[in-house]
Amino acid sequence: HPSNDTQAVKLTGADIAKHNSRESCWVIIHGRAYDVTEFLPEHPGGPKVILKYAGKDATEEYEPIHPPDTLDKFLDKSKHLGEVDMKTVEQETKEEDPDEQDRQARIQRMPILEQCYNLMDFEAVARRVMKKTAWAYYSSGADDEITLRENHRAFHKIWFRPRILHDVEQIDLSTKMLGTKVDIPFYVTATALGKLGNPEGEVVLTRGAKKHNVIQMIPTLASCSFDEIIDAAEGDQVQWLQLYVNKNRDITKRIIEHAEKRGCKGLFITVDAPQLGRREKDMRSKFSDVGSNVQDTGGDNVDRSQGAARAISSFIDPALSWKDIPWFLSVTKMPILLKGVQRVEDVIRAISAGVQGVVLSNHGGRQLDFARSGVEVLAEVMPELRRLGLQDKIEIYIDGGVRRATDIIKALCLGATGVGIGRPFLYAMSAYGLPGVDRAMQLLKDEMEMNMRLIGCNNVNQLGPEFIDTRGLSMHTTGVPSDTLGLEIYDPMVGPQEKAR
Ligand code: PYR
């Protein structure tokens, strides 16, 4: 059959349409044809979702969840069949999908960006204008989503002890994270599958982070390729890498070495996800595709009926252990941090193991339900480190539930160097693109400047435990789960409204 790029005559829609079965399955992606017959059983998202597009154009479904180098990496060149004359490809008359029509109508009625006054407003809008599968993947938490809620709720249990009559004319929010000066003590933490929310994907976050001089942590499971996200950075912009450790350590080593070569300034090894948690909202949305740019395992034993998260994570090594840490330290000069530490014993062990930092995190409430919030763990960790004289041996970050600058300030008072923020920027990006991310970050800066003044501190070095009352922090009262986070805890923004039927 026609060979790659040297073909003189383009393939036609009719040529492709003939190969519409499991026995011979061709698909069109971005105007080029691919023979995926032999690849079907290996597809980590399962063969079914490909077969749906056998003999057809699969671009729309494929695009958000596959990094651009996926086909080059995972499909032998002999299966790249060449260009298709797209004029000859029959345009599918799309079934009228009432849900999609409603969504489009809601998009028409979106509030203008300036109506978003805080991070939760972006969530409220995103929830109504994102595709259902995308919303389900981003917003879901593990099991009953108790930890998901607790992450934000925990900040409500910490109260301030502001000081008065301290000259607060000058406020400086800047700090240093792993040696990098940043404008405000948060970073954009790693979240997978950015193109589900925005066709441009993670590079939108890169640009937002540049504008506000904060660090972006690049996810292993990004929709964009790692190099695209690195290339989107400008000047001396600093990025870190979040790492899922592959069962095949050669692949992991290549990823680490490449990241170091491309200038990443920190390696955050995820340690709270030997198996991805059950996110039932995601499972229900019947997501069945794949989005990793790194896994090459998979095969027939992959469970394909469990949502996006499970489909993209089959390569993660559940055998990862403390024994592996010296190996990581030996293969890179980047600072290594453990992301997902959840008790003081493990922080102390991390210090002994020689890593430079930890992120106290429960993976945004997506892993172990009833894991405690990062901020509560922080309150357990710091007094013990101070008692042992270890408080300066390591940088401590937290993530999970940060929605307000007061949350950031509380974490810093307890002793964190900074906080990671994930979902809010995804929601801002999904609803409003880069301007949304820009505004979300600016809102945090404005909130933080004001709140620093109100508690009587000029800069982050002045923040300390004396400014907070944490007596309520260990109280774990758990209400009946209900989706109140972005919608009901304060006077909500209006719209986008459902269309009257
Ligand atoms: C998540 O879905 O939480 C991942 O980290 C992939």
C-alpha cells in the first residue's frame, strides 16, 4: 500500500472507509491515515474506542488526550500511510446531542471574566461550560470525596491572630522556592490531561506562570508533550517535573535525564499513587481513552472500563519504595522532592534519605479517601521537626484545597515554603483560557497583599505560628457529602443559567 510521505497521490476517504473493522482498521488523524490494526490490542485505552472510528476521521476524539508525538513514538513508521485528501472524506453528520446543545447555549451565556472575583467563581463557571467527561475527570475525588472536601475545609479550621499598629505600607509577597525567586508563594502543581479543558493544553498554564513569575510543575501525564511545555517557557522561566515512576526504569531514567538537560529545576516524585484511586464520577462518564506520552506497557490486562485516570496510568510502578531513592539521587543533579507525603515519620525518613523536599499532599483528594489534608499534616510535622532541629533541612510544600490567599498565608504561618494549586487554574483555563489563568493568579496576588496587611506582616519571612490559632485543626467532623465547594458556601455568582425549556 501507499508508503509514507513520498506518495504522489493522496489517499481518499473511500480508501480509508474500506478498512473499518477489527481485521483491518485504518483511521485518519490530522489529515493523515494510520493502520492501527495490530496496535488495537495494545492501546492502553482499549480497542473499542479506536474501533468506533475505524475507517473514519478520529481527530476530534484523539486530540485532547494524546500528546503530539504519540503516533511517532508508539506506532511503527510502516503503519503511517500518508496524507489523505480531506475533501474526499465524508463529513459525519453529527447526531444532535441535546446535552451538547445545552452546553453550547451555556457557553453563550457565560459571565464575562471580570465577574469572577475569586477562584471558586472559575469552578462554578467551568462546571457548566466544560464537556462532561472533562469536568468529571478534573473534579472527581476518591470514593466518597471526603478528603476532597476536607482539603479546603481544613483551612476553615485555622483562624488568624492578627497584630495591629505594625506599619504595613510596604508589602512584599515574594519568596524563594528551591532557590528560585517567585512573586508569590504558590506554584502551578501538576495535573494531567490539560487539553480536556482547553485545546492548547498545559502551555496555557506555562504562559500564565510566566506572566506572574511563579513556577509550573510539568505533569508526566500532560496532553502536550514535555518538550512543548518546556518550549513554551520564556527566558529564564523555571519549571519543575512531576514524575510517575515507570515499571521500566530505563524509561524513567530517560525522562529524568531529558528533563535535566532541558533545564528543569526540580524533580517531584509522586509517592501517593501506587495505584490510581477510584474516582467514580470519572468512571461514570465512561471515559475510555488514553493520554500519556510515556507509558509503553499496557497490553490486554489493562482495565479499560474505569475512567480516564485508570486508562492512562497502567504503567505506574506499585513496587516503588524507599530502596529506590538512592538510585534517583544517583541519576540526577536536580533537587528531588517526594510529592504525597502524609505523616511526620515519613518526612523524617525523607530527610534521612537525602531528598531536598516534600509535598504534604493527598493528590487533591483523588487517592486515599480519609487521608488528612496537607495543611493538617503540616501542623503535625513542623513542631516535631523543630523539636528535632530538622526544620531547615528540607523544604516543605503543601497542596490541596488552596482557594484563597488566606489559605496560602496559613500554610506559610505553619512553616511551609509554598503551596501548590492545581484545579483552580485548570478551571480558569477551561472557562476563559489564558486571560482566566492570568486573572486567577492576579486575584490571589491582590487577596494576599490585602490579607498580609490585615494580619500585620510586610513579607513572608515575618509569617509564623504566632499569627494563627490552629486549635480546631484536628477536629474531623464530616458532613454529608454534597457539592458545595464552588456553589453554596458564599453568595454565588450568577449564571450561566440553564435555558428555559
Ligand atoms: C490523576 O488523575 O490524579 C493523575 O494523577 C493521573
